[in-house]
Amino acid sequence: MSVRTSGRLDRLPRYEPGLTTAEVLAAYGLERAVKLASNESPFPPLPEVEAVVRAGLAGLNRYPDSAARALRAALAERHGARPDQVVLGNGSCELILLMGQATLDPGTTVVHADPSFAVYPLLAPLNGAEALAVPLAEDDGLDLEAMAAAVDERVRLVLVCNPNNPTGVYRAADEVERLLDAVPEDLAVVVDEAYFDFVDRPDAGRVMSLARERPNLLVTRTFSKAHGLCGLRVGYGVGAPALVEAIDRVRQPFNTNALAQAAALESLRHPGALADRVRVVLAERARLADALEALNAGFTPSQANFILLEAEPGDDAPGPGVHQRLLANGVIVRDGASLGCAGRLRVTVGAPEDNSAFLAAYAEARGVPQPPTTVRTPP
Ligand SMILES: Cc1ncc(COP(=O)(O)O)c(C=O)c1O
């Protein structure tokens, strides 16, 4: 006899994390593999952050500050907001899940794009609600007009992923603002800016300034990407105090751990070092894009730390698919099929040598000569 579990589980899609390096090494009998599958930073945490984490070990017999006062105050200052406009999560992923819990009931609806971040489709089944998944526009970006048009009186939450994962397309702040103007002021909107640090457009950051004023907006960001702290799990939201309070009521008391709080606080103190690292990623993103163009591979121009590209354009070598051939060569990228983008691959922009390994393996997998590329000096 099996244990009786919630009927909601039957409707719940499985979140599939990327393959780990250990899994690929074992499956293909390899000694080395490069992992470009989970949009992680190629850089370890800053040395000052590592020191703070080491120092924090001695205090782990104590619970963390449940209100994370120091980190919330620092984030509030950084974004010109008040501490009651800042909420922390065990990764921004948790904040998104908590927003579902805080806003959805049976009979209500959540609007999100499709394909978009793989956690969004969990919200409706987890909360007994329905999802309205709005297809992307022709350019692989969010169709914000269609998302706004999908809103009716049953909708309680709209999720806007900008730039969108897995496509990397960025929507201008004006366009996001138009969606905010088009929906009722009492409808919760989350703008998920997990990849904000990699956007090099002049209007990046404008939606965050709207979050300080709008009564229904929460902008989420994360320390997982540019700060290189995904292993510690810390993300945050800035926005309407009513949404911050709603999340605070449904979260578990100590949702961000002591080391995560300390590490994030320290990481915020080194904007220059972080900007240097981001510049390397952007230079590498441009190099990858140039090389893919030289290979005649279709890809979506990205404002994030990953690129979505065609798996098998034109003249491939016969045999197993390009994704499998990359794995066999020790290059782990994400098969688009698991992200709602069959026939494509999502490659994270990694360290220069890892990106070069990807380009060499990708060219080989397709049976075409490797394009010459030069590692660029970051601007
Ligand atoms: C669009 C988007 N939002 C949120 C997250 C969650 O990040 P974390 O929970 O590590 O902050 C990710 C992670 O890849 C993401 O791609």
C-alpha cells in the first residue's frame, strides 16, 4: 500500500536540475568535464567573502537573525528603498514559490511565459490554482502585451522573467512598465531579474526603481549568478511592503542561513571586483556569439550569462545528437528539450578556457571546422 499524498503531486511537473559533473564523468568514463549547464559563475566567491564564511562557522550553534536585519538594511541602501521593502529568500527561487503560496488559491490563476524559468509551472499545481502559460514572441522574448491581455479577474499573480531564462532575451523597462500600467493595481506582479547583472542596456535597473513606488510589484534578484554564491542560496526581493509582508508570513522563520546572510553582505561591499568579473562574462558572451555566427549556428542574442542555440543546424555529422556528443567529450550543456526548447542547447558563458572547450566540441560534434576566436580583453 502506498502512502497517501496530496492529489496536487499528480499535476506537479518535475523540476530537472542539470546533470552534475560527477554524473557525466561516471557515465562517460571521463577524467575531466566542463560544466556549462546551470548558469553558474565561473568564479569562486571573492576571497573576502570566503574569509567571512570561514569566520561564521564558529557561530553555527546559533540560529541566524530571522529578519536578516543587516543584509536587508544593506540591500535597502543599495536600492534606495526602505528595509520594509526588502525580503530575503533561500535563493530567489524560494521567493517565487512563496509568492505563489501568498497569492494563489484554488480557482485563481497565475500568468507566466512559456518557455520561461522552470520553477514557474510548479506554482499553480502546488497551490491548487491554474496556470496561463503565454507563448513567447517571435524573437524568443516575452510577449508582454499578450501576458497583460491574459489577465482577468481570476489572475492573482503575473511572473515576468527579464531577461528570460532559457532564451536570454531582455525586454526594455518601458515595455515592462506598459504591462504594469495595463494590469490592476491590486494584482501582484513579480519581475524576476536573476540575470540583471549581465544586462548591458542603459535602461537596466529602471524596473527596480518602479518597485520602490508601485503597490503591487516585487523585483527579485539573486546572489547566485554574478556574486557566485548559488551554493549558499540567497536571493532577495524589493518592492511593495504588502508583498514583502505576505512573503514574511508564509516563509519559515530562518529561511536564509547565517553563512548566506554574512556572505551576501560581504559580497555587496565589493562592487568593483564584481563588475570586473561581469565584464569577463560579457566579453566571453560576445566571443561565443561571434563564433556561433561564424559556424552558421542559429542562436538567440542574449542579455544573460547563457546562450540558447540550435543543436543541429544544417550539415551535422551523423550519429548521436549534438548534446550527447558534447557530453561524451566532457562538455556539459543543457539539452533544450528539458527546458521547453527541443532542438536547441543552452550553454552557460563560463571561463574562457571552458567556452573554448565548448566551441571545439560543438564544431566537432557538427563535423565542421572550429572557428578561430580570440579571447577578448574585457573593456
Ligand atoms: C530566471 C531565474 N530566476 C530565478 C532563479 C533562481 O535562482 P536562485 O534560487 O539561485 O536565486 C534562476 C536560476 O537559475 C533563474 O534562472
